[in-house]
Amino acid sequence: MIYLEFIDWDRAIPVEIFRHMSPQEQWSEPGDEKVINIGRHKGIGGHPAYLSGWRIRGFGRLDEWDRHFKSPEAHADISEKATFLAMNFDYCALYDDLLLGPLPDGNLHLVENFEPADDLADDSFLAHQCERAADDGHARLAVVLRKIGLLGPGPAAMAIWTFADFESLEPFARAVPSGDRRPASAGLYRNIGDELM
């Protein structure tokens, strides 16, 4: 299961502070694995400007987070307070990970947002994305997520593709599917630290 954070930079916070806090490296807990940490590149795409995804073991982990964040230790944790002051968490959502692979440093990532029909099975949605990957020699399908029920206002499904550069992206970007397979929106991202704001 993926806990996905949709984050924007509050311009009242100096960019140096935001960039220092945005990797969220101060959070290190067994069982919580940071798997997505990307920022919108060159302003291409809509909101959010940043996506951070954590692989967690299930809903029970959210109960553990509740207990932690209500604890005296959490109230005394200066780094955690700084994170919430430096970053604007627009919203979060829960997703099933249908495919979860690496997002290589230096690569350009295309994030596509989908609103598939409720009755479209996960395996059918994933199979369509895999077909698209097979049709393009430069596109590597890295991540496919499907929102759990209505838990979050973000897109119902998401695919993240990774490319070596803009030139290798172009044929894929120009071949947008039509009809009910068409993404609702898309944006370009790089791993945090490589993005240009």
C-alpha cells in the first residue's frame, strides 16, 4: 500500500529550507519505505508540485502513526515540526501499488493521472499501461497506482514513466491514447534535488 503526499512549496518559506526538508530524511522507521520523491520539472504540468510516496504495510500502520504523532516524543521532535512548517501538504491519498519500480536519478519522469471507470479491473488497467510500454522503446513504465476506494481527492489512478531525456520522451508524449484510455492530465518531474523549479 502507498501513502502518497501531494505537496506544494509555500513561497513564504525560503526555497533553501524547503529543499532541505523536502526529502523528509529525518523520518526513518522500520517498515516505512520512501519509494516516490519527485518534484515538477520546469513547471510543466499542474499541481501538485511535489509527490512523496511511502510504501507502508497496511491500514494498521496508520494506527501506529496516530499513536506516534500523539505521543510526547513526537511533540518534542523539532525536525518533524520543521517539516510541517516548511512544506505545504495539500492532501494525501492511499493507493494500491499495481507496479512499483525504481525512478532512476537523472531521469525525466512523466506522471499521468487517470480516472478509469470504477468497473475496470486493476489487472486490465495495468495491462493497458504495459501495452503502451511495449509500443515505445524509450519509455519505461516504473509505477502504476490505483486509489483505494475514495480515500483521497487525488487521481483515481496514476502511471509514472521514466525517460533518459526530453528527446526520448517526445514520441511517447505525442502518442496520447484516445477515448477512455486517455489520461486526465500529466506533468514532468525529476527526483527531488534534480528538479528545476
